[in-house]
Amino acid sequence: MIEYSYIIAFLPLLSYLLIVFFFSKNNKVAHTVSITAILASFVLSVIVFFEVLANHGPHIFEYEWISMPGFELPLSLYIDPLAAVMLLVVTIVSSCVHIYSVGYMHGDPRYPRFFSFLSLFSFSMLGLVISGTFFGTFIFWELVGLTSYLLIGFWFEKKVAADAGKKAFVTTKIGDLGFLAGLLILSAAAGTFNYSEVYHLIENNQIPVIFITAAGILMFCGAIGKSAQFPLHVWLPDAMEGPTPVSALIHAATMVAAGVYLTARIMSIIVVSHSAAITIAYIGGITALLAASIGLVQNDIKRVLAYSTVSQLGYMILALGCGGYTAGTFHLMTHAFFKALLFLGAGSVIHAVHTNDIQFMGGLSKKMPITSKTFFIASLSIAGIFPLSGFWSKDEIFATILHEGHWFLLVLAVLVAGMTAFYMFRLCFLTFTGKPRDEHAYEHAHESPNTMTYPLIFLAILAVCAGWVGIPWLHHGYASFVYFHHPHHPEPNFALMIIGTIVALAGIYLAYLMYYKRAIDPVKMAERFKPVYTFLFNKWYFDELYMGTVIRFTYWFMEVLFRFDQVVIDGFVNFCGKFGLFNSRIWMTFDVYVVDGAVNGAGYITRWFAGGLRRIQSGAVQNYAFVIFLGVVLLILFRMM
Amino acid sequence: MATLDHYLILSAILFCIGIFGLLTRRNAIGVLMSIELMFNSANINFIAFSKFITPEALTGQIFAVFVITVAAAEAAVGLAIVVLMYRNFDIVNVDNINFMKW
Amino acid sequence: MELPIFYILAAIIIVSALFVVTLRNIFHSALMLILCFFGVAGLYVTLHADFLAAVQVLIYVGAVTILMIFAVMLTQQLTGRKIQQLNDQPLPAALIILSLLILLIVSITRTGFEIADNLEPMPTVGTIGKAFMTTYVLPFEIVSVVLLVALIGAIVIARRE
């Protein structure tokens, strides 16, 4: 089955084409086709997963694509345990989101289009996962970027949504440029795009370290853009203008994780190049802290989740930078489930109260029991509470950082864990407990339909259980499946587990005091730490900073270029035009008198001759006979002379 | 005693008269008649040569028979055309039938 | 004795032929044509071509000329239509024909023909018949087909649609 795993990716593409060309008017058929395709992909992914479980591989299958003398560019499949896990994660989350969307997008005028985009995204993401060459990865990388753009701007009537789509596209494109450059450097140095060959060359020290470092950092730029890491993290919160299922699928669980996936794929480079590894680890750490601190004070439910996503992605990058291949990808998997669950839960809330602002929610647990329970489970999981999945993956990351001995980063990571617990439970308490702050919205709130709650329940089960595959006492299940070079089994560090749990519980308790018991007044807290609060509330002024520097510079540069265009280019063009006009006048004169004269003269002469000659052509047969006999006479005369 | 030259000259005169008719007659039937005259002059030639040059073989006479046959066929087709012409254009004048110019 | 007969016949032929090409009434032309054909038939007799003379009378006088007269009657009003029967080129035509005639006579008189010795008359019908069935059987058959085709062609052309 593994050799046919490209079918997993192509089923959603088929669904996309079917919907676009045949079912673009039929809601029911569109979602049926789309869901069938992704469920089939899910089933196939399960089969592939078990095959890979039996034989770790990597399984590589090459297909000829571009073949020229001296240049070969094949497409290939590269199925290793990580790819198998990713296939499973992507298809599970995607299936849940597809089903959820049936309820969430109900009544939308562009309902079939939404499903076609979802299918296209699933195709791109699955293709990204199974691609065995850097080049193929890059193609699918851009495709997910495109679908992300399409889906963020799905409600393009709203200017904010259209702007957010543009912002996301342009911002990630900066990183993609780095990816492309890194890709080219690597292929120039290695002479191939294939993962396996590149790995082999790097491990045998056949590529200079300087190239490896440059390629590694540049490719990581792609990951920075796609995974919304500092300093390109600004697009992800804005991307929340898209439909919530999209946020759950693309901007929480899968696409943004593609950066992490890519970083894991270039693990060979990170291992070789110490400087690249440190850079990656620190960027991850900074991002985690930065995003978590902003998340503390935001009021938009989806934005809080978005900052949380950025922060958790920072965790993964941090782990990978510390060489924690297993830890980073493990957290990627568990995070995909509970973050998708959080987003879908948030979507369910928004669907009920028609607002994103948690200041207008409150007390919804009575109205929406399933949503609130699953949301709480997910929050506990992300906070890292024993024995939910978040606990195990976060612990694995801590252990990895400790193993590498980056004490500063470890403290930072633990701090972020506490902040995460705090802002998640702030969100929970403000949304689901206490008194309703907007009676009108509360009155109209209701539990979402089954198509929305079932995916929530399913994902809640995964959010609890998915981490159990990585429990150190259960034969290190995950670590002995997804590993780099050799399975690495650190001894369970109880001290670290206890510290992590205590910090998380402290965060939750603080949130409990502030937003449930109201023992500490959040408003007074904000007043007391007003500069800090404002700074965080305005997201460290990153948007303003970019607006003031990069964008203003761009505008200034644009102005300069505009002037340059106007004066120099336009001047030149106008001069060329005028010169051309002048020139053409001269030639026109020449044409009129000489060329036309010659042509007309030829015509006139021909006409004059013809006027004479046509008289001979009387059309009367007897004239012709006369000429014949004249000819006969002349012939005889000539013969007799 | 009439010699071969007598006959040939007579035939030449008849032939020329035929040509004159062919070139000048406006009536299509007249043209056909002129052609018959020319056929006859040719026949006179044939038979005169047969008589004076190959008296035993009679080749000229046999060719004269063929010529007569062809002339008869020509007359039949030609007259059919004339009749058709008259029916379609109401005229039998050749110089009015001058569609052969541009 | 022969020479006067030849001249008389020649005179008949030439005069009637001239009438044929010059008479204004096409019907009279046809009658003159008959006279001309008779003259030619007489000429054939002086050339000891008895079979040809008979054929001439039968086919030309009896068939072709009658056909012509029928055509004339089908296409013209007989009674005195004084329309011009010659086109606008009789003078150049006459000139060119005169020169042609002079050239022909000059070349005829210049050419020395090998005249055969035996000029005695002899019956020709049997010889011609044998020749048609032996030496000239293929042309004979072909000319029969030509006649048939001409017959059918004439009918097809002249038939009313």
C-alpha cells in the first residue's frame, strides 16, 4: 500500500476538481464528495501507518518528472514514521473539520466553494507531507500558502478579511523566499533535491559546513514564515478573520505545523551546524514567550488561541533546535488535536453568540454543555495537566532542553507553560462561567448541531489519549517509532514533571482567582501595571513597528521609484515616442511620394496596358478564329521564306 | 485531262471559301455550313490523292468515309447546340454569344 | 473530255459555295449547300470513287443538309428577314483568305507529287468493305461508337429539361 500512498493526496484533489467542475451549485453533493474523499484518505493513511509501524523505512519511491541531459528533477515519495504520523494527524483533523464545517458553514452563499478549498488544502498538505524532494515540498509549500490565502479571505466582502489574506500571503512569502534560496544553495552544493541523497551527503561530510549552515538557516526562514515565528508571526492572529474551521485546520493544526515539519526534515542540517541549531532554538524560545505574553491580555477568543498557537509552535521549534526530533514532532501531533479542538470549540461558541469578544460572553456552560466540557478538556491538555496528552509532549520537550543543558531556555519554557495555563483558563472562565455579560447574546445561545459536536467529542478523546503513546513507562511508544538516527529514551525526570505541573496549576489558580472568584480584580491589575498591560495589549507594537519601519520604508521607496519612473523612465519613453513620431513623419513623406508612387505607378502602367489589351479579348469566337488563321498564314509564310 | 493540281487547287479554293464563311457568318447554322464546306474540301483532297498516288490501296477513300462520319456527328451535335442556344437566348448569332471575355 | 467536265463541276462547286457563305437568307444558303454537295459528288465520280459519291449524296445531301434545313426552320422565320448575315470582319477575313489561298496554290504548284502509273478506273466498294473489316477494323468500331455518342449527345443537349 505504501507505494500507492500518493493516492492519499490525490483523492482530495479529485474531490476539488469534481466540486469545481461539476458540483459547484449543489451544497449537499459538494460536502458529500469532499468528506468522502478525506475519509477515504484517512482510511488509507491508517493502512499506511500500520505498514510503516511494521517496517520503519524510510520508504522511497521515485517518479520521473523533469528529465533533461545533465539535469534530473524527479518527484518522489518519502514515507518514514514522521510522514506516517503526519498523514494520520492531517487526515484526522481534516476529516473532523470537514464534518464540522457542514454545520458551521450552513447557509453560506459560497458553501461548495468552501468545501472545494478545503479539499484543495488537504491535497496540498498531504502532498507536502509525503513529498520526497525539497523541490516537491516547496511546490506543495506554496500551494498550502495559496489555499491559506484563499481561505483567510473567504469572506472577502469584509475588508479586514481580504487585508488579512494579503498580509498572510505577503508575510509568509518573505520566509518562502528564504526557503527557495536555501533550497537552491543546498541543491547547488549537493546536486540533488532528494531528501535521502541530501541526508546521505551531509552525514558523510561531503558538503561544506558553511553551505549547510546557510541552507539550514535560509530554509528555516521558510519555517519562520509558515509557522508564524518571531519576527514574522504577525500574520497569524490576523488570519483569524477566516472562517473558524479554517483557523482550526490550517492556522492551528496543520499548515502552520508545516514549518515545524520542514524543520524536522532538515534535522540533519541542524545536527551538523551548531550555529543553525542555536539560532533555531532561540527563535523558538523567543516566539513562545512573546506570543504567550501577548495572549495573556487579548480579548478576542480566536486571537488568544492564535497567540497560543504561535507560542506552542515556538515550543516545537525550540525542541527541534535543541535536537529534540521526537519531542518536537510529538508535541506537533498532540498540539494538532487539542488546538483543533480549541478552535472548533471557539467556532461553536462564535456560532452561538455571534461575537468573538470574550467580554460579551460568560456563563455559556449551561447553554452549551458539550462545547464547554470539550473546551475545558482541551485547555487542561494544553496547560499540561497530568495525564492529558499535552502533559506528556510538554514534558518531553522540557526533558530535551534539559538534556541539551540550555538552562535559560528551560526556565523560559517553564515560564511559558505557566502563562499558557493562565491565559487558557482566563479564556475558559470568561467564556463559560460566571454571569452572562451580554444577556441578549446569552438568550439566543444554543448548543451547536451534531455535525459540529461530534467532531468536538472525537477530538476531545484524542486530546486526552493521543499523548499516551509517548508515556515513558509504556516502552517509549512514540520515541521508538519517530526518531532521528537512533531512538533516544531519556529517563523520566520526576522533578521536571512535578515542576511543570506545579507551574501549570499555579497559572490555572491565578486565572481562577482573577476571573472566577474575582478575588483579584483584573481591571485593577491592569491599572497597576498599565505600561506593561498596554505594551502587551498592543502586541509589543509589532504591527506598529513594521508599519513604521518596513512598510514606511517600502512606501518611501515606492515613492522614490514612482518619481524615478515619472521623471526618468517616462521621460525616456516620451522622448522615444516623440522621436518615433518625428521619424515616422519623415518616413511617411517618403512612403507617400516614393513607395506609394512606385506602387501606384506600377498599377497605373499595368492598367494602361490592360486597357489596350482587353480590346483584343472581344469574347466573340470568330475574332479568335480570325487570329488563328492569321497565325496559319504567317506560319506558312515563315516556312516558305 | 485534269491533273492532281487541278483538284488540289479546287479544294484549296473551297477550303478558303469555307474559312471565309466561318469567319464572317453571324448565323450559327451558317457557320456550321461553312464547316461542312471545309470538310468537303478535305475529302476532295483525300480522294484525289487516293486516285493519283495510291490507286490500289484506296486509303484516301477509307479516310474520307471516316471524315464523313465525323462530319455527320459534328453536324448533329452542332445543330443540337444551335437549337439549345436559340431556346435559351432566343438568338443564333455567334457574335452575340460573347461570354468568353472578362 | 474530262477537263471540261471538271471545270463545269468546279464552277458549280465554287459558285454555290460562294452563295452559301454570302446569301442573306440562310434557307437559300442551305439550298446552295445541297447544290455544292452534288457538285462534289460529281467530282468524286470523275475521280473514280463511286462508293464515296453515293455516300456523299446519301449522307450530306440526304441527311446533313436536311438536318440543317430543319434547324433553320426551327430557329428562323423563313419569310424575308433582311437582317445582316455577315459580321464586322468580312474585309480582313477576305484579305487573309486571299493570302492563304495564294500561299496554298503556290505551295501546291511548287510541290512535285509522285503520280502513280496505273490510273485506270476500278470498282472500289469491295476493296473498301474488306479494308473496313480487316485493316481498319479498330478505327471502324471506334467511329461507330463516336457516332453513337454523338447521337446520344445531340439528344441530351437538345432535350427540354
